[in-house]
Amino acid sequence: MIEYLMPVVAYLFGSVSSAVIVSRLMGLPDPRTEGSRNPGATNVLRLGSKAGAALTLAGDVAKGVVPVAAASALDVSDPVLAATGLAAFLGHLYPVFFGFVGGKGVATALGVFAAVSLPVTGVLVATWLLVAGVFRISSAAALTAAACAPFVTAWLDGRPALVAMCAVIAVLLAWRHRGNIQRIMAGTESRIGKK
């Protein structure tokens, strides 16, 4: 019975906003109302704290890793594992504790992928690094890695439920980055290392 509660627990765990909590503890502005208004590590960095950004990043990754690793430890079925990962991701995007105003999900998706399959994660990180190195656009690198996730998972893991989970995450990431996509197409998206 407990395994079927895992997606609910994962959503609630994912709903804890690392950016908001870290910013409050460190006396930083609310990332939902300042900077890019995105409660994520990049915006916390933009608001003036490298340490706060690092803590936010670690917290957001953990929101994906912890529930999926716990579900794996309970030896749940593949559909339940996939639902747990997706629920953690949705919690970050639409957190019930913070008025359903969440981040874009890249770090939490990374945590989900890492807990599911380290080989898959390695390929996706390499993809991110390659695209970021060539184009110097973080959002483009994240979107490319996310788009590759279902195919890499099918290749290296092969479990249909997890492939489907990756596909849904990729679509949601694209939706959350629609503003970035428009700026990329217009040539106005910010580049890594440039203000």
C-alpha cells in the first residue's frame, strides 16, 4: 500500500521551494518577485549569492533524487517509479505550499534522472555540456538534453514507463521554457558568461 502513496509524498516533497527557503534564511529578496522571478538557482545567483545559488541547486536536485531513490529502495513497479519521479518534478513546477508558483524544473529533472539511471544521466549531462560549450546558452543546453532524455532512456534503460516519464518531463520543460525559446529564436537569450 505504501508504494502507491509514493507519488503523493514525492509531490509534497517536490513542492518545498529551495529557492524561497534559502533566500529567506539568507536575507535575500524573494526570487518569485525579483530578478527573472523564477524560483531557481540561477535567479538566486542573479540576486547576489553564490552560496545561496549552490544551496538552491542542491535542494532542487535532492527533490528529484530522494523520492525516486526511496521508491527504488521499496522495489516499486516501474509505473509507480515513473509516477513518483513525475510527481516530484510537478511539485517543483507547481508547488502546493507556494501558491503553485514554481521553477522551471531543470535541476529537479536532473535529480529524477540521476536516481533512475546514472548512465542515462551521464549522457544527458554530456549533452548539456556540449551544447552549452558550443552555443553558450544554458536554456538551449537544458532543452536539448531534455529532448534527448526519452531516446537515451529507451537506449540505455529500456523500461517503457520510464521512457514515457522522460517524454512528459521533456514536454513540460519545453513549456516552462517557452519564453526562453522565443528569446533563442529572436537571438536575445542571455549567454553563459555574459551579463
